[in-house]
Amino acid sequence: MKLPDPFTFYDGTPVNTKEQWECRRKEILAMAAKYLYGPIPGDCDEVSGTVNGGNVSISCKVGSRSANFSATISGSGQVIALDLAAGILPPGSKKLSFGSGYENNIRTLYGLNELNPNIAIGWMVNRVMDVLEKNPGSGHDPQKMVVSGCSGCGKGAFLVGVFSRIPMTVIVESGGGGATSWRMTEWFRNGAGQSRWRCNDKPQGIDNLENNGICGPWVTSAAQPFRSTPSRVNNLPFDQHMLLATIAPRYLVHFTNANGQNAWCHLAGTSEALAAWAAYPVYKALGVPQNMAFEVYNGGHCGVGDTGIAAKMFDRAFFGNTSINTGGVNIQDGRVQIPVSEWKSLFVDWNMDKVLQ
């Protein structure tokens, strides 16, 4: 069982430059939309809007259709934070929220029958950024925005980060269906990895993913063939490490919980660690290794909080301290099901040290 190579296009063409990575990034998002998440609404043909204090008004035109949306930025501080639930965010941040009815309005605007709710949130984030960029004197900086959430809303934060251009994403214990490797989880649940699994509670994968939940549903009807026959995830032309990598070069902070005996095994923490470990080479290849940090911690679900890596990344990204040491992947063998030293031989047959020109 090998993870797909983020540095090779679907047709086999190698990715050798940063410009090619942007094309590969779009290809990965298109594949994810096709197989898991359903249609992804694009940008507006025309967008305009105003900012009055904390009130953001948005007008979007797509073809002959148009719709109006609203958002609110409340509180004080430099950073605009979208907390989906139990997220890790800079202290004293402003809060971003959206007006009612935006999901239905997006569906109508694009003629969609189905729309993943977290992708709708990502679309709204982009529109808020559009309007803030057009109103530079508003007092709200679109380059100082962050989304975060834990558990089911960690899945949500992951999807918002992937399917928007928000400057920072903080994912907390997203579990199966979030930023976890589909392939590794299937390997543990139904494949050869069953003999390596050291918990009574099987990890959360495509075939036991809830239909709904906090910040859900996380996949749409597009994923039904994989949910009914989970071994098909091994044939997906991508895995979640590649979706994490599409966030690059933007900032990413990522936590999962220990996945040892009797320690939150359902969260598929080892699968989440594998995805982060396999995404980090893209950040290195792009020359921004300091922009991604990942850690496996040990404690109560959604109760640990920041171990320090998020605060450092906030300091770098939002407060100008570029000398601070950020970035890196911290995975202790005692907190995952399989020692990290075995991962490359088991799961990777591509160059993890590639440098893009």
C-alpha cells in the first residue's frame, strides 16, 4: 500500500517547478471534488462589496445570476478568526461570522443540487477576502485570517483550508474523514495492517464515517462508491496528504492525539500523522518548511490546547516575527501504532526530498 506521489501529475508528468505545483494543486482539488466532495463553486465573475465597521456586504455575479451575501467581523485585535468549534486561535482575535442563508444562495447561484457545507464556508471566506482586498482602508487585513476547529470541526477546518485561500489553517484532531490517510485507515481496518493494530476500537475510515455530525456532513454523495466498498480508496488518485499539501505555501498548524493502546484510537491518529508526515515534503520542496507544523500530543479530546507550535506560527504569520523557529513534524513512536522509521518502506515509493525550482 503506497501513498500517491504529490510530485507527479495524473498523466505521469513529473512536477519539477513551483509553477507546475500550482497546476498540480488544482488537479488534486479537482480529483477530490470528483471522488469525495462533490462540485466546488468557483470564484465570482464579478464581485463587489462594502465594509462598514464590522459589517461586510458582498455582491457576486456568475453568468446572468447574481446574489448578495453578508458577513460580520466583531471584536478587536489584528487577526480575523473563524472558529468552527473548539479551535486554537490567537488570543484577542476578531470573530468572523456569516449571514443566514448563504448555502442556499450559493447553490442557487451555481445551479447546484448538493454542496458540502464546509466548502460553502470556504467559498464565503474567499468572498470576504475579495471585499476586504477591494476596501484596503477598512481596518481589517485579509492576510491576517485563520480558521480552526477540533474533531468534526477539525474536519471542517481542514476542508475550509483546502478549498479556500485563507492565510492560515489550524486543524485539531480531525480524525477519519478529515486529514487522515484513507489508505492507511483501510489498511488498519480491513487490510494487512489489522495485525499491527493494537486497540479494540477500530479507526474511523470511509466505511464507518458518520453521515452527519458537528460541522458535517464531511463528504457528499460523490463518496458513496468508496463508502460501500472501502477497499476502493486504494485506487483513489490522491490521498489526504495531498490535500494537506494543497494548503502550501500558506500556513498550516496541525495536531492529532496519541493513537496508542486505549488512547483515542477511533480518531485514527496514526493515519493523521502519516498524512501530515507525507504532506510536509511539499512544504520543503516549495522552500517554505517553516510554514507547516504538526504534532502528536497526548491528552483529553479537544482539551489539550496549543503545545506552543501554534503560538509560534501566529507570531510568524501575523505579527512579523520571522526569526522565530517554526515548522516541522513531531511524531513520537510511542504515540502512533507503527514506528515512524518503518513508514517510508511501507507507504512511500516517491522522492520525499524533491526540490521545486
